[in-house]
Amino acid sequence: MNRSKNIIYLYVIVIQICMVYSIRFSSEEQMLIEQYAVIHGSTISDVIRKATMEMIEDELDIEICRMALKNYEKNPKTYSHDDIKKELGLL
């Protein structure tokens, strides 16, 4: 029996896609970002990436909160911790 026929080869190709954006900052903004990066031991790219992602996450959280408030206004029923524990069979 030829062992080579029983071998399954798995080839994994990893493609890394990086997007490059050009952002214009005033000299004051640039200096502030650079100083922030140095103080926090980070790169300018990481500072901008982190700030952008945090801003997006904050806006998503606010939208989720608005939706929850609308649902609550439609049905203002609330549950205590004990109510939930009883419902889950924890009490």
C-alpha cells in the first residue's frame, strides 16, 4: 500500500489585508496626538485606531440604550433580582 495516498495535505493561506487611510491634522492636533502616544508608550496608528473604535463602540452603546428605553416605554414592567432568580430556579 502506498502511504502517500493516505496523507491529506492541508494548505492554509493567510492573506492579511491592511487598509491605509490618509488623515490630515493641524500641527497642534498632530503634536497632541504624538505626545499622547509617547506618554502612553503607543504608536500614532494605535492611538488613532483605538480612539476611532472607542467612538464607534460608544455610539453603538448609546443606540442600544435608546432602543432599550423605547422598549421599556412601551412595556414598563420591571423585574427584581429575586423575581429573576425565582424564574431561573435559583431560589
